[in-house]
Amino acid sequence: MASVFDVLHSARTIVVVGLSHKPFRASFGVSQYMQRAGYRIIPVNPFETEVLGEKAYARLEDVPVAVDIVNIFRRPEYVPDIVESAIGIGAKAVWMQEGVIHEQAAQRAREAGLFVIQDRCILKEHLKIRRAS
């Protein structure tokens, strides 16, 4: 059974659904931190063309590389469709940021073999692991 440590340790590419270019947005700060920590961050936002030096894509299905983690910065009502896309592209994990919870979508992702984290900040979890090392 995988753990948060296993997922973060093995991941290289994180797609951030809802990533904005606006520095005051949580999605930007969290993604900037993760990028500086060595992860490739790929934005998925139909209203962006580039964020943090990476080309933005309108949909998960448009991302041309293998995806380890789909990090969701969208409201819970959007999660089921994002999870279906994550399953469709063969992502390894779905990470719902703080305040994002959708039990049915989480169960669907687990049944499809994805590791699921809900209502937790990827930056905070990464910092916990770093401090413990």
C-alpha cells in the first residue's frame, strides 16, 4: 500500500488543475514551491497559456507527457470529471488540496487503482517529509 511519502518520493510530474498565474493564489504559491523542490509542474487551466515557465493546457487529456500526480485546485463539484480524466490519462495519484473533498470521486479513483489524498496541502505534506528526513 502506497503512502504520501511513497507518492511524493516517486513522483516527477505534477499536473495542477486550476493553476493560476496570479501570485496571490494558493495554486501559484504551492506550485512554485513544488517546482523549486524539483517537480515538473504542468498547468491545466483553459484561461492560461503559460504559468511558472510551463505551457498550460486546457484539459488533462491535452497534456503530452506521463502524469504522476493530478493536484486539484478546483471546487468539489468539478472533482468527478477531473478524476475521470485522471483515470483516462493513467495518472498514478489524485491529490485534492485543502478544502477539496469528494468521497464518491475519491472512491472511483481508488477503484481504478489511483492513490487518493483529500483535503490536504501537497506543500505542507512535502515539508513534513523534508523535516522528518
